[in-house]
Amino acid sequence: MAMRAMTVRFSDDVWELVAREAAAQRISAAQFVRDAALWRAATLVGRRGDEEEVADLEGIARGLLRAGARKKPAASPTRPRAVPLPADQADLAGAQRLSLLRRTGLMGGARDPALDRLGEAARRVLRAPVALVSLVDSDRQVFACALGLGEPWATRRQTPISHSFCRHAVVRRAPLVVGDARQHPDLRDNPAIAELGVVAYLGIPLATSDGTVLGTLCVIDHVPRMWEREQVALLEDLAAAAAVHLEHRITA
């Protein structure tokens, strides 16, 4: 594929915003613009549900991961931190949020081909055995996409809320990055570790345009691993497309 050079012309105030946000993420302004373009592409691909375009996006993302690995020293992966998790899960029972969940038409465990394609792209690009789109109710999580999940959970397509890592990302409204749940002070007693084999976890909240968080797009590994910053960013891009698709289901 040919490399194309281009000059992006922004006003000074836009460039200042890009530079500030890029610095906060510890990346260059050019990488920030690239990631924004990839996010937009992921959103449009998710909206159309085109399998060839999903495959193209997957290939681009994989290439970016390889390029990032060549540029970074081995010690640069994002190390899992013991981030305090919220004790109060009252936000999960909000009437508006539960109404939007029902309007997706997916709370009965139905499969959604577009979400399956995005989940498969996440699983392949991040080389994770499990990818889920988890819709978090007040007392359970339902899987609108469940790839690589063992039985009986693959057939049930849901777990009790007690087994949910995703609920924490929903309540925190932020990515949840876990390198080894068995060592995490707030997750090590979660029954999903033993029953679903959840050891490493990376989950990105799925928010509607009004900011309501419905669940997550997450990937899971059965062994400890160090999630890299680029991997988090790429899963965020795919999650943005999944969130747009869910909102279309709600408003259809």
C-alpha cells in the first residue's frame, strides 16, 4: 500500500487543542490526528456492517500495533494498576439506562452480526481468546457478542452481576485495564476468574450520544498480560463503532 503524505490545515485554536490532548496521552500530534481518523473510520464501518471493510480496518490496526512495538522499548507496556473500583452500583439501576438497554432488543441474548464482526476484529487484532459485547443490567450482564466464551456461558449468553468485570467499567465510565485479576485487590474474589477463566481483562465503556453507558466491548485472556497503550486506543476505536451501532438499534 502506497504511503501518502498530506498537510492537515487547522486553525491555531484547533491545533492547540490537538497538541494539548496529544500531550495528555503522551503521543505526538500526528498520532493523535491519525487515531482520530481511525476512530471515525471505525464508526462508519460499524454503521455499515461491511465485512470487507471490517477486515481492512483489522489489518490497518494490526499494522499500527506492529509499528508501535518496533518503536517502543520492551519496558513500555502499560502496567496494570490497582485502580479502586466503586462500591456503589446504584448507577446500574437507573430507569433511563435500563429503558435504553431494553430498546436495543438484545437483552434476551440475541446475536447481532455487526457486533460479532467488531468483536472478532478486536479478538484478532489484540490476539485475545475472548471478545464480548456485554450489556450490563442491574442484576446481570447479557452478551450481545460472545466469541471464544466457554460453556455453559456461551449458550446462556449472560452471567449474574456478581461475575461481571464490565460493571466496573460502566460505573467508572472509563476503560478498565487489568493485567492479572487474581492479584487485583478488588477483583481477585470475583467468581468469573474461576468459572469463566478471566485473568487479564480490557474493557471499554459503550456510551450513547447523551452519555448513557450501556455496557462494554471487552477482550479477555486466560493468562496474565500487559495491555499496551496502543491496544487500549484501538479497542476504544472499535468500541466507538459498537456504541454507534447500539444507538442505531435503539432509535430504529
